[in-house]
Amino acid sequence: MTNRVTYAPQDFQKMCKQAERDHETKKLVELMERVKRQIAARQRHEDGDVVITTATRLPSRSVPLER
């Protein structure tokens, strides 16, 4: 027999909501970093620097089998 931790339903709901907020925060941070990189690339381009960038795209969780 394994020992399982059981949470009260209210605690479990709170944990789920916190996990969802954490996930949204992580997505927001990634978006902000991408925008910062784009702004920096535009500024370098306007200054005449040659910049070669590769776009990194995170897979969407809303599309089940994105390739």
C-alpha cells in the first residue's frame, strides 16, 4: 500500500488556481522577453548594424498536434 497525500477539495482548488496563475505568468514573461528582443533588433537595424536573428517559437498548447 502506498502513502498518498490527500488534500481537502478547497486546498486542491487553490493549488490548481495557483498553478494556472504561475503558468500564465510564465507565458507573460516569455512574451515580454520576445518583445524586448524584437525591439532591440529593430533598434540595431535602424542603427545600421547587420543582425541575423532566428525566431524561436514555443509550441501552442491550444493546438493538439502542431508540427
